[in-house]
Amino acid sequence: MGGRERVANDDPRNAAVLAFLAASERLPGYVASAAPASVDRYQLGAHPDLVEFLWEQLDAGLPTRCAWVVHGRAALVRRSSGIVFGLALGTRGIALRLQAARRGELGVVAAPAADSALGPDWFFAPIGTEALRLCQAAHDEAG
């Protein structure tokens, strides 16, 4: 997958997150799918500090760069599979997709659930070094 087709629109693992994002408010400058450099970071429906943390801190710690815009929102999308596994959501935080069993293996016992429309695997990650470890696991699981 490359270019504007980075997101696997037909993969069932993306169905809930894509429906959630598609139903979100469309802000000025909306693009369905784009590289981060092509958009205004202040028009992504999330606090700029969260976008920066997602794209500059978490993405930098992954084996390959995954920062992408999906339905006008800051996201992390695994390049090899097209699976969305991270989002900056409003002022609420960074949501990651990681199965509950895997979170338990990693010692995450009480992670706040993200929006229920995303599905049970989405949770709000703590901001800081713990987020990088969880993001790396979410990246691996999205393979």
C-alpha cells in the first residue's frame, strides 16, 4: 500500500474506526487520506500537543513511520497492513488499539476505554514513556 491508499478500507479490523472517523465533524481543510506534511496540524480535530505527541514522540519510536491523516484526523497506520492503531482524539488523549489480553500481558490493568463506537480494543494510553511501549505493542498487533 502506498500514497493515498495507505489505509486498508476493506479490512474488517478497520471497519469500526473508519466508520467512527467518517461520522466525525468535518473541519476546514478536511482530507480523507494524506501524509502529515500536507495538512495544517491545527485542523485535525485534536489538541496540537496531542497531535505532536502522537506524530513526533510515538511515531518516532516505531520501526517505520506510521503517521497519517485518516478522515481528517491525526492517526497512526501500520504501513504493511493498512491497519489504524493510534488516534489523537480531541482534548481527551491518545487512543491506541490493543487487545485487552495483550494489555493485561503488558501490565495495563485499568486503562480508560476510548469511545465505545471504536470497539473494545481501543483505550486511552497514558502520556509519557509508558505510551511508547504500548504504542509499539499496538503497532506489532496491527501487522
